[in-house]
Amino acid sequence: MDNEDFRTEVREWLAANLTDELREVGRKATSVFVEKPHNLAWQRILHAKGWAAPHWPKEYGGGGLTREQARILSEEMMRIGAWNPIGGMGVMMFGPTLLEYGSEAQKREHIPLPLRMKRMSPLGVECLKRRHLVLHSQKWREEEGAGLVRNA
């Protein structure tokens, strides 16, 4: 599918799935934070399409989009006043790190959670509480005075 066809698909999908109520909430938002019930509703709609984390691989709940497709999705969402209901450490930092360095078991257990909203605490906070997830991937170790050190 070329980029213009993808843009058309995105516009049609957003028109069909972003309700008037959600659109109004997004329009009135004074920051990136939207009231929790509305944020969760929109997140579940986006997740069902795979667009809650459009740049993540499909096998982990993402959209599997190319960079260009993710950019188009972002542009179209901004154009109509939609917002990305997730972000921050879980999706932008911890998730990509776990996708790169985590074991397959860790990916299967932890990657889809922020997208499905099965846990209400941000995955980034869980990351701080469970630092061993990345360490146990056998790619990193902690050394006193040096912090995290990548294994050779």
C-alpha cells in the first residue's frame, strides 16, 4: 500500500472510530493529559487496531507500521484533534528496550500490558521496580560504581 492509500485508510478509520464525545474531549484538553475514562476508551479503540503503539511489531500488540506510516498516522490524528493516549517511559523507552534486549518470555509477558491496559500503573514505573527484567536478559549486568554494563 502506498502512503496516500494509507493516509486515506487512516482518515476513514479515524472518522469511523473517534466518536464525537472523544473528539470534543481531545479538543478541550489543555495538555497531553485527558481524563482517565476517555483516555482508556480511546486507548482500547486504538489498541484493537494496533495503533496504540503503531511502531511496535504486530506480534507484540503494535501496528507494525513503517516510520513513514507512523508519521502519517500522527499527522492525521493531530489534524482531527485525536491524541495518542499512551506514551512516556512504558511505550517510548522501556518497551523498545525490552523489544531489543529482553528474552522472548519477558517480551510476551510485559510488552503488551501497557497497550491492553491490563495494569493501571505505567510500565515505566514497573521497570524501575523490576530492573531485573533487563538484567536477566543476559545482555546487561550491574557493577558497583559503574551502573549498568553491557556484557561482551
